[in-house]
Amino acid sequence: MADTVSSAPSPTGAAQAAAVGEVLDAFGELLVAQRRLRGRDARHTGELSFAQARVLAELDDEGCPASKLAEKAGMTPASVTCMLDALEHQGLVTRVRSERDRRVMLTHLTERGRLLRDQKRAAARCAFEDALARLNPDELAATPRVLRLLAAVMEAM
């Protein structure tokens, strides 16, 4: 009698598929939450948005051109330039011509910009630390690897 191969998934394979499905569902929820956050962020005028804080986080003491800020923040150069116009108007950044290449404008944080960026960063970190404190050490240790793997898959799409 010939051996027959079952097309039913093995218990281990079914558990793996269910776990992958759950991770992908949760990742989808994370992406939706981020889009909602960005939408709410846009309605808070007069405050430093998360997108603005992300751009400001990329600034160091040497200054940075808008194109490099855009690349680091995962935004378009046009979006960053528009954002920098508003941030400069609010007194959070200054832009000066590079002494090495006069065609390039370098963006620098003002003291007020540094203070607001650091406050926003601390508040966000506190919120995330409070949430992550609910995880056991093994879950917490696995999380960066999972998130980086998902990010790499998205980058490769």
C-alpha cells in the first residue's frame, strides 16, 4: 500500500500560521494607529507634531540640509521644506547657507526648538515605556527583532 501525503497542515504548521496571522493583524493595527495619530497631529495647531519632532530629532549641532532630513525622517523633501518653513516661522529652527557649499541651506535647532523637541520626545518615551512595562522580558526582547524584520519586508516590497 502506498503512503499518502496529507494536505492538512501539521499541528506545528497550523500554530505557526496562526501566530504569523496574529502578528500581521497586530502590525496592521499599528499602522492604522500611526495613520490616525498623524491625522490627529495635523489638527493640533500651535503644538509640536510628532512628524515635526521626528524631523527635529534628526538635527545635530552641525546643521543638516533639508534633503538629508527628509531622507532620515522618511518624508519627501517638499514636505520637509514646507515643515521647516513653519518651524522657522515659529522660531524653532534657523536656516543658514553652508560655508562649504553656498548652494546648500543648513537647518539648525534653536534653544526653544531643542526644548520642545526634547519635551515631546520625553512624553512619547514615557507613554511607550509605560505600555511596554506590561510585557514580560522574553516578549520585550523579541519585539525589536520582529519590528525590524517587518520593516525590512516593507522596504523590500
